[in-house]
Amino acid sequence: MFESKLNKGRAGGYAPIGLDGKISIDYLNHDVFVTGATFNSNNGTATYTNNTGGTFSMTGVSGGSKWFADNGGQPDTLPLASGHSSIAIGDNAQALSNYSFSVGTNAGYQASNTSNSNFLGHSAGQQAYNAQQSNFLGFGAGQQATGAYSSNFLGFESGFNASSAYESNFMGYLAGDSATYANNSNFIGKFAGRSASNANNSNFIGTQAGYAATNATYSNFFGISAGNSATNVSASNFMGISAGNQATNASYSNFFGPYGGYGATEASYSNFFGYHVGQQAINANNSNFMGYEAGFLATNANYSNFLGSNSGIQATNASNSNFLGQTAGYQASGANNSNFFGQNAGYYAINANDSNMFGNNAGYQATGASYSNIMGSGAGYQAYNADHSNFFGQNAGYYATNANDSNFFGISAGNNAIDANNSNFMGQYAGYQASNANQSNFIGLSAGYQATGSSSSNFFGGNCGQRAYNAYNSNFIGSSAGYQASNSFQSNFLGTSAGSDATNAARSNFIGSSAGNGATNANDSNFLGQGAGLGAINADHSNFIGQQAGAYSSGNTVNAFGPNAGQYNALNGMTIFSNSILPSYADRTAATTAISLANGASAGNTYLYFNEGTYTIEGVRL
């Protein structure tokens, strides 16, 4: 069918094509649309202009400024965020002021006078000075810290070379290493207080707590090798694995009870409480025996505590140990440097040396549970190969197998856990029936519940990491974060329900409430903002920044910036800016007129905008 030439250019006909090959605008409908806007920050009023020249205003608009530095690539300069409440993220990040938060390798590097600051990452707080009341978390945290009063250092080498760190808490491997004048302090973890000097009025809790402590008077040592190599610790209490081990001049100890220490050898400056307590004990010096026949015929039980009827009776090679409760440690063998508290605690325990077992039947017939802490009724009951671990709570570590070098805190935490070594499970049912979740941290109600293949990961929050599968080398922080996450390895999920039900979201970052919730095949991507990447499918190698940016999208290799940017997008290889964050102008003249110093623009910056005439994104550089 053909249109008659008589209808060209007539009403009800068709529009002619000009010599330039285009249809004249006279034949097209004219829509009214916004061409630009200005904002008055003094009264919160935004004034908009349309293509007809008309204007309208919107009041009650709020504005603000944010300061941040993020490592989007290789930075040309070190990220600096000076000033109160500053944040610096990236390698060698430095937040050089109070109330600062630095994250990244060498975060807070050469920090000085950064009191009340938080440094998280490799070498966090390295060379920190006068960082009072600060928290340093990560490898090398507080390294070479000086004068860090009232501070908390958590992580490997935390408090390394710390000096004059009064009233401080050092938690982690080598915590308080080479600490000096750290009195009134708490050192918790392996080698806690190592080489500590003049750490009087302090508490050392953990593996080799107070190691090489000197002049640590009026101190309490709880845990494996507590007070190890302690010197001049008179009037002190030693409780835990190797409590008072190699203590020197530890006078003013108490030994109470009928026949207490009867026939004991080298048990000077110790406490013996109970009938026949410590009778014929050998090499039980600097120890406490309390209860009927406690430590009776014990051999090589020096630096130990036996409290309770028949506790530690005929115990062999149980030196540097504590047995508290009726028949606690009864005929225990190879249980030196350990603590057994509760009825039948450590009963017939074998090769459970350097451990703590607290509670009714705690560590009952435990085997190969050396260097562990088991606390709670039934905790560590018949535990097998759970050495170097901590089980706190009713039935915590019950029937646990191959859960060595781990911490289980809470009712049934680590119950029936298998191959969950080098991990931390904190909270009711945390790590319950966890399998192959080694080198991970599960903190919160049911955190890591039935987690499988989630090694080298961190799960913080209620139900986070519950039933997680193959989510290794990842971080899940927030309530239900990483819930039932699958194949989300080498990723970070931060926020409530972040990464919940995520599948195949490897090597990605999901930050914000519900960020990456239900995301599928979103590997090698970054989702930042509330609901960013929510329900995204096949959005791999993408960056979604902003509230619900990239939500329910299916395109891959996409960059979307701004609220709702790229929402439901299905195109690949796109860079998308939300219209709400990218202003639009009729032409460059209009843009340069609106974006000027006179109108409040900031010098030294480049302002992006959309040119309606050229249909391009341009910038005004001031």
C-alpha cells in the first residue's frame, strides 16, 4: 500500500522529510521537561527550570557533605582523612586524628596522638604513639604502640612492643608482646603478656598468659601457662593451665586442710585444703590442693590446683593443672597443664594436657583435647581431637571431632562440630554441626549453624552464615548476613541480610542492609548501599553504588551509580548514572552559567552534567 503525495504535510497525513534528511520539529509533539535546577543551601530551597522558561520550587531539601577515601584502584597518594570522625581506607591509609577509623594494610601508619581511634587491618596502628583509649584490630595491631592507655588491641602481634599501656586489654596471638609498664591490664590469648615487665595488678588469661612476666605482683593468671616464667609475683593467685609455671619468689601462698600436702615434695608456698589433700604428692610446689584426698598420690603435679573430694587422686603427669570438683581428674593421665572444674570433670581424661574443663561431666573421657578450655555442663563430653580449643556453655563441643584450635562460646556451640579447626563460634548454637568451617569466626545466635565449607571466613550477627556453603575466605557481618550463602567465597557481606541466600557471588563486596540479598552469579562485583544488588542475576564484574543500585538487574560488567541506578537493567557492559545524581542542561552555556563559583560551586573540582543538545555527559572544570 502507498500513501498519496497529496497527504504530505497535511493534517491527518504524513510529515515530509527535509533536505537535511530529518523531520522538522514543527511536525512533532512538544513536551515540557526540566532543563536545570539551582539549590539554596541557606533555606533548603531547590528551584527548577523547564524548556519553556517556566520555573517551580521545592522546599525542605537538606544538604550535607561527606568525607571519605576508598581504594578503587592503585592510589597515587596515601589516603588521608584528618579531622574528627575521619575514615581512611586502603594501603598505608592514615587517619591522623582523634575519633578516626582506618581500614587497610598499614592503616594508621605512623599514627600519632590518635586517641579514641580504631585501626583495622594489616599493621593497624603501626608506630602508633599516645593512642589512648583506642582499638586496634588485625595483624600487627598496635605494633610499636607507646603510651596507649586504656586501649584494646585484638589480633596477631597486638600490642607488639607496647610500652606504658596502662589499663589496656590485649587479646590475640602475641598479645602484649614485649609489653612494659602495662599494669592494671588484661592480656587474653596465646602468649598474652609475653615478656611483660612490671605488669602488676594485671590479669593474664589465655595460652601462656603472663609469659616471662616480671614483677607482676598482685596479679591473676588464668589459662594455659598462666604466669609462665613469672618472677617476684608474691601474694598472687594462679588459676589455669600451667598456672604459676616456673614462678619464682611466689611466696605468701596458702595450703589448707588436714594432711594437706602430706608427703608432698617441693610444694612450698602453695595452698592445700582438705583431708589427705596432696598426700605424698611429688613435685607439687606452688600448687593448691583442696578437698578430701585431693591430689592423693599425685605425681609431677607441681604448679597445680586440686579442689574437691578425690580430685586428682592418683593423677599422673598432671603438673601445672587445676582439678576442682568431686572426682575431678580422677586417674587422669597425660593431663598436665590443665584445669578440670566440676563433678567428674576430666574423669579418666587422656592426653587432655594444657586444657581447661569446667562443669558437670566437662571433658568426661575426653581424648586428645590438649591446650583447650571446656566450660559448661557436658561441655567437651567425649570430645575427640579438639586440642587448642575453647568450649564455653552447656554441651558446648559435645562430641566435637577434629575441632582443634577453635573457640565455642554458648549453649550447644560447636555441638557435634566436625573439622571446624582454627575457628571461633560464639553464641547459642553457633557452629552447631558445623563441618569444614576451619579458620573462621562465627559470632551470634546460630551463627555458622550447620555451616559447610566456610573456611577462613568471618560471620558476625544473629543467624549469619547459617547453613552457609562454600563461603570460604569471606566476611559476613550483620544479622542474617550470608544466611544460606552458597559459593560466595572470597567476598565481603556487611549489613543486615547482606548476601543472604547469595549464590555464586565469589570475590565480591556487598555492603549495606540487604545488599546482595538473593544475588546469583554476581561474582567479582561490588554492591554498596541499602538493597544494592538485591536479587541481582548474572551481574558479575559489576559495581553497584547507591540505594538499590543494580537491584533485580541481570546485566553483567555494569557500573551503576546513584539511588536505583541500573535497577532491573538487563544490558551488559554499561556505565549507568541515576538521573537523580546527574544534572541536565540544555547546552554547555546553560551548564557553565548554572555551575559557577557565583552560584556556589566549589573551586578545584569538576562537575559532571548531561548536555541535552549533544546527548553527552560533559564536565565543568573550576
